Amino acid sequence: MREPHRSRHAAPRPVPGAHRAGRRLAAALLGAGALAGTLLTAAVSPAAPPAPDRLPGAASSDVAQLSRD
């Protein structure tokens, strides 16, 4: 006899250990991807040279600057 809360064609529930392993794998892949992205960003030189009015390697602002031309 089938369980009253499950339909006839429902997929069986995953084993808790397998579900936990899947979550750990997803977290590990996410962490590895973030680390790879960070290392790749640090290793690749920028595509454009710095602006002439800024020192190379100086932090820039995300806010638009007014031009004083």
C-alpha cells in the first residue's frame, strides 16, 4: 500500500546522506570558482592603460567625476 501523502508517480525522496553530500559538493565548487576567479583577476593585466590623470595602481572611484576642462 502506498503512503497517503505521496502520489503514485512521485520520485523517491533522496537519501539524507546523499543530499548532504550534494550540498557539500555545490559549496566546494562555488568556493573553488570564487578562488579561481580571484586568482585569475590578480594574474591578468588590465586591458586598458590607467587614465593619464591617475597614478598606476591607484584606487579609483565608482562615482562619476566632473570634468574641469
